[in-house]
Amino acid sequence: MSYLGRSAKLSLKAQEKVSFLATAGQTVKTGLSYTVGFIEVYVNGVLLTDTTDFTATNGSSVTFTVALLLNDEVTVISLKTFTVADHYNKTEADTLLAAKATNTALALKSPIASPSFTGKVGIGSSSPVRQLEIKDDGTLGQAIVGIIADAGDPAGIFMGTTSNNNAGGVRYFTDTNKLTLRANDEDRLLIDSAGIVTKPYQPAFHAMSGAEINTTSSTGAIIVEFSSALVNTGGNYSTTNDRFTAPVAGVYKFSVGFMSMDDRQNRFGFFKNGSIQGDVGYVVGQNYQRTSYELCVTLAVNDYVDFRTNVNAGSEGCLHQNYRYFTGYLIG
């Protein structure tokens, strides 16, 4: 028997509705789509009883037990089912959110205001070692950005290619207000709180002393010996061949000083890869006369520089074995 009201079939269901006006004597409505057993049919607002007032067994049509009258208003509602087990209920969702953060608003699914996290947070990192760690996908060498706040480790910001902040990368220390660039567990560049920049691995050398040099007009150019290196950062000056070899491309500054031992004419200069650079220096020697000379030159990697005397035909001279030096360093 037909009845008014809502069917219990609507519980936990979504629905699709098709409405139409009947033709005189119509007994079948085709072109439908429904799940057998989950369908409701209304005629002029009255809910029909399944199997008694209509038959719906194929999912695409409805057959009416009594033929419809002209312009009867018919509505067919197809109820769509879903499984409750595939969805979180409110209690489950609240538990899941609360486990991810202690923020009350987040746990209650309200807009995030000031979230507080109890563990380490990783973005692109499945096992972060810092409080906040951002790692790329591996295409750029596993770069890491870390907010350092571990116990026993000075707070700061770390950017590098390893989770070990001491091995390499850029780090700002909040306890000393210094910024460092590290590689292989060493500070390669440091800016302290006073703004002083330190570059402990900047190529530089200071060499001195060597055998006494006596030249005549027939001797020809000779490389001046500096046999003792007081400073040799990077080991780029060789006391074997008395030359500096550039480890990186850049502009370098060199200076030299020596003492003449008599009144012979010394002609000298800096040589790059065997070719003289700049003007030829010239001094008419006197006993124990001091002379200095400087040069800025652009070098490529593995270019070398040495200092030579007696560089012109006809020159001659005598250099003291002590009281001479050869220095150089990378400007940038």
C-alpha cells in the first residue's frame, strides 16, 4: 500500500532524481539509472510501494502496476550507496589531527592561528634531524635548509648538502652573531659580529732568502731563489722552482724586495708563464741598496709567476742572499 513520508532507505545515501509527466495509460518508464533495491517512486506526491505499486529490477526502467493517467506527475529517486567504513567519523578525525599538533584550534579543525609542533618537521625529508628541515628531491644534491635548535648545539640557520651542519654549508650562529661558510669541517669564510671577514684559505704566500746571485752581461735572465716560505696558504708557492702557481682564476698582487751588493746594474721583472709582465725594473746598484717592486696580474688556473733578474742583454748585478722577499695573494 502507498504511504506518505520519507523512506528509511535515505539513511546515509546520496540521491539522483528524475521527474516527468505521464502519458495516458503509460505503464513503463525507461532511460533510468538506479541500483536495484535503492529506488523510490512518487506519483502526484504519493510514495509508491516497491513490488506492489511498481516493479524495478533491471536498473534502467520502472513498470507500474496500474497504468498512469495523462499528466500524472511522476518522480523517480535513485539512492546512491557508499560504505561508511571508507570514511573518518568526527572522533577519528579529531584524534588524527590532535596527534599531528598540539594546537587546540587545529585539533578542532578551526583555522590555524599559532600552531605548535612537538617533534621535528621535515619537508621533503622523511627523518629530519633538525627542528625544521627542508630537503630537495635529490636532483640538486640533497640540499638541506635547517633551523638548528638541538640540545648542545648553538642555535642558528643551516643551509648545505648534508645533515651534518659542521661538515659543509652556510650557517648563521645566533649565539655569536656570526655567519660561516664551511667545507670539510672547516670555516672557509667567516663574518663575525663586528663585520670582519676572515678567509683562512685565501691563496697567499711570503717567501724569503736564497743563494747569493752574481750576474754578468753574458749570464742572461735567471729566476731569483726564495728558499724559505714563512706563509704558504694552500701550498701554491714552490721552494723547488721558486714559482707561484694559481689554484683559481682571478686577479693576484705580487711584490718583491731585495738588496744589491755592489754598483752593477740590476734589470728585473715578474714573469708569467715565462713571459715578462709590465715594465722592466732597473736599478744601478750600490752597496746594500734596497729595492722593491709590485705587480697586479690576471691569472688563469695553473698559470705561474716567478721573479727574474738580469732580464736584458748587457745587464748585470749582485743580489744579497738574505734581505729579500717574494709575496703574493689573491685579490679576488
